[in-house]
Amino acid sequence: MTFAELGLSPKLLEAIEAAGYTEPTPIQAGAIPPALAGRDVLGIAQTGTGKTASFTLPLIERLSRGRAKARMPRSLIIAPTRELAAQVAENFETYSKGQKLSMALLIGGVAFGPQEEILNKGADVLIATPGRLLDHFERGKLLMTGVQFLVVDEADRMLDMGFIPDLERIFNMVPPRRQVLFFSATMPKEIKSLVDRFLNDPERVEVARPATTGANIKQFLVRLNSSVAKDKRAALRAAMNRDGVKNGIIFCNRKRDVDIVARSLQRHSFSAAPIHGDLDQSARTATLAGFKSGELRFLVASDVAARGLDIPDVSHVFNYDTPHHADDYVHRIGRTGRAGKTGESITIATPADDKSLSAVLKLIQQDIPELDLAGLPAKEDSAPPKRSRSAPKDKKQETRRAGTDAGEKSRKPSRRSSSKPQKPKDNDGPVVGFGDHVPDFMT
Ligand code: AMP
């Protein structure tokens, strides 16, 4: 199967060639033809499968006919986190080169002003997190009546983050005659119910979870008899000192540990930095850009912050904790071994992780070989830091936010009580969103 056989126009084929893709991935082969034909699509696929292009390409094709009107976007892409939205925007820019399509990225943590300017001029596509989109709508800066295409990316993650009521509102705001491209890695009942209510006879395209079948990821388990943080950090360092570790993402179950582990690694001279939902946007983007460029070797992350991040060259994933949700294990290790490369994952399991580990083994239906780290150097760790520079500013704030690890804060089911526009956090800061590439529309 070739991209040309999918029915894409010569301009798009050129952009695809320039991106270096030779043939469509299964989700692209399955989703692009019905999307081009105007049908609703339900894509069950996770990051790493090429799903972003499977909705971006047909969307660009459909948008290339027609023009944007002021304040009336023609299409809407909703993504759960700022990073994911920015990543979709990057993809959109890559594939729409040479076409005069305008795009606005509406994400929290960046100033409203420039975003409104683009909206006023008219945007062909809005890429947004649910909260920021509704904020703009409530400020009267947006009319949804022109939306012909609605894309929902990573719906199951939106469920985890409490965004389903927002998503329902968005579905109800766009005209009933619209095309919906809806993507989710899993189909819990809440998502199924959304699909049943808001999609019209969708073409269902399901692709295998790459991580559960991917032979290109070598998985290992490090069993510890102790659950003491100091011992876990020592084991982590030993694992990171293994041969062949070029770079990696270290996952922690709790945000607090993300900061502590990052700080401890820095003290032990590892090039590491934390990324989680409580860090401000410019810190998150700078960290991510550093990691992508290779300047930073290790990213210490929470699940939500790392979900959906497309970083093709990760040699290792380390699970400082066995994840509480077995699904997260699959997502985490899927950060490595991408785009045909090989990768390794090393999971630390303590007696406290027994239940989580059983759930993981049941889900992936395979054993994870144990790794003996004996003999590997793991320098003595020092006490956890008193406070990291990037940690939440005060204790109260930390407590309030505990458990809400989200790119956007989780929203209450009804927004009526909070209809007052929220003040953006870092209004005056520079807009940095794409590593060293800042798209025209943001400058
Ligand atoms: P995604 O699942 O959308 O996050 O994409 C994962 C990675 O696969 C990204 O780095 C894409 O650039 C890459 N990719 C998407 N489509 C293809 C393709 N047809 N051939 C090779 N790589 C692709």
C-alpha cells in the first residue's frame, strides 16, 4: 500500500515524502480513506502508531478546499495536554507546507492575546486543550457554527483527566452536521458512550498496541526487597549506568517523586530534569526541547506529562515505580523502541508493587525477565532534597494539587460556576512552544 493509493493530493504526497515516510502505517491505511470520503472515524490506536498523521493528513486535504472566516474556525482538534496539542500543531505545520492554511494553538500557560489575534483573522484549524478552548468561547472570541471537522485525540486520557464533561459541551457546541475523527488508545465504557452519542456510524479502525506485541522493546524487571526510597534511587542509578543507555525517560507514579528523583540524579551528576503538570509551561517546553536536542539525557516524568510525547530516539524507559494502572505500563514503555528502533525498559518492583505488577503481567501476557544489577556501581545516595527549584512554591499548593497531575488542571463537571475568564498564568513570558522552532503564528 502506498500513500498515493490512499487518495491524497500531490501536495500532501510531497510533504509526506519530505517527512521521509515511505508507506502508511496500519492506522493511516485504515483511517485515511474513510476520513477523505467524509465518514466519521473511530481510531483505536495509541501514540507511536502514526495516528497523528492519520487524522492530520485527511483534515488538511479536506480543508484545502474553502477558506477561513473571522472567528469561525473550520476545524477543531482537541488534545488532552498542552504538549500533545503542540505536537499535533507541529505535525500540522509539517504536512501543510506549501498550503495556505492558518492554524491557532489554544493552550493554557501562554498568553490569550496572540491567540485571539489569530482567531480574529480566521483560522482553518484550532488545536486546543478543552479548558482553553472553552475559556476562549466564554470570552466570546469564538464561534463554533463554522466547524465542519472535529478531531478528538487521546480521548481515554481526557477521561483520566476529568475532561469528559468539557468534551460533551464541545460536541454540543459544534453543528450537528460535522465530521468527527475520534481517537483513543482504549475504550472504557465512558468513552464508548461518548462515541455512541456523538459519532455517526463511524468506521472503526483498530490497531494492535505496539508495546504489547513489539519485539523491539526488551523489557526487564529489577526486584527489590526494600521499598525504601533511598534503595530505589540506588537501583535506578545502577540501571541507568548499564551499557547501552544513551538516554531515557524515568517514570514515577507521583509528582512529588518526580522532583525528588530528578534532584537526586542531578546530585549524582546525571544530566536529568523533571517534567510534570505543576511546572510552568516555559519550564516544560525548555526541558522537552533540551531532551529532544540531546542536551539533556534523562527526563524524569509523570504519566500525564509524558503521555503522547513523540520523542523518537529514546533508548531506555525506567519505571522508578511499577505503575498503578497496567495500561500506563504499556504507554510508558512505548516511549522507547519507536519508529522501528530498538529499546529497553527497566522496571523497579518492590514488595509494595506486587499487586500492580500482577496486573501488568496479566495485561501484557508475558513474563518480564529479571535483571541482576549486582556489581553495577550505584553510588551512595544522599538524603532527598529539601526543596527543588522547580517544586511547587508552597506546601499548601503542593497538597492542593496532589493527585491532579494534569497538563491542564482537571475541570469540574459544570463550568457554570467558573464562567469568569481565568487569568493566564504566565502572560508576560516568552512564547516558547516548539523547541528551537517557533512557528510563525506564535511570534
Ligand atoms: P504518532 O503515533 O502520531 O505519535 O507518530 C509516531 C511517530 O511515527 C512520529 O514520529 C511520526 O513522525 C512517525 N510516523 C508517522 N507516520 C509514519 C509513516 N507512515 N512512516 C514512518 N514514520 C511515521
